[in-house]
Amino acid sequence: MKIGIIEDDLKISTELAKLLNTHGYQTKIFKDFTDIPSKIKVENLDLILLDVNLPMENGYEICRKIQKLKQVPIIFVTSRVTDLDELQSIEAGGIDFIPKPYNKSILLEKIKRALKQNDPINYKYLTKKGYTLDLHLSILKFQDKEVELTRNEFRILYYFFLNADRIISKEELLEYLWNDKYYLDETILMVNMNRLRKKACEIGVQNLIETIRKKGYKL
């Protein structure tokens, strides 16, 4: 599991990383706060620890922008501890709020629960736009019809389901499959995408994955 740390106090971010690494997590410390959401987009993070008071823009705005680009759980870790601050963190899309100075045991437990809660392996289905992906059986379902997917077809479609509200570039897809140890080259990726579309048509799903010219693809 990889956790991103967005904190402008280098001492705190370093201590956080050390704590998390000791407990088996990988970490990514962000030191450049220019356009953080774009940097998050190209990282395969399982969770983000986010401060509110940051140099370029506040954590609430960053959280909102990240949520538009990528579905990743965000926990606010901040010295702003009023009820209003906590409310704003929830409204921005954060899943939890931890005041500084934080208790290490509580922080670790909240991270553990957040990761477990947001791990799709704990769910059997993902449903988007009226069709359902069975995560256990690798089946795409629509109304009363279903079709079985190969491993590669499933991994590709799974990523689209997790990012259903945004355009995904070909390069991002290839990078995801590489990092997820299911490497496909561009030709094999396109073959699998075409098979996915064909299988979807067989059960009545038209335009399962839409091509956005010069940008990428969208569910």
C-alpha cells in the first residue's frame, strides 16, 4: 500500500513517512506544491494524508480537485481543529480528520481502517451507469445479461470503473497495468479494448468505453 503525504513542514512529513514505512507502507512525500492534483494523477496512491495550510492553495481546494481526477481516500491531518474545520474537510471529500499533534496509534488505526474500507476487494460489485462489474467472478452484467471477461479485460475495465468520471489517457492505462504487474504493450492493450467493447455490445451495452479524440478514453 502506498500513501501520499502532502505536508509543508518537512520535519512532520519525514516523521510521518518514517512511521508509515516502519509499519510496512510505502510513502511518497510531496515537496513541490505547484499543481498538486496533477502530480497525484500520475501516482498510484492508495491513500493521501493532507494538511490544510499549504503554500499554493489550501487543502480543501486540493482535495476537491483530486476527487475530480481520481478516486483515492483522503485523510486530513491538520492543526486546524475547530468543528468548522472538520465540517469543511468532510464537505471537501475527506474521509477522516485527525488533529495535530496526532496520536501515532490512532493515526495508524485510522489509516488501516480507511484502506480496508476503500479496498474494492472487500466488495463484490462495482456499478456504474447501469452496468455492473463482478469483482469476484470477472463478469460484466447489464440488466439480465452477463459476459465473462479475461484477466486483462477485467483489469482494464476495473480501472475504468474506479475512474468513471474522467478521461484516461492511453499512457496512463499502460502505466497502471505496468505498475500493477499486468504489463501490456500498446498493441495488446488495443486488442483487449476492442474485445471489451465487442463483449459489452453482446449484452446490450453500447459505447462501453468511449474514445475522446486526442485525449484518451472514458467509461
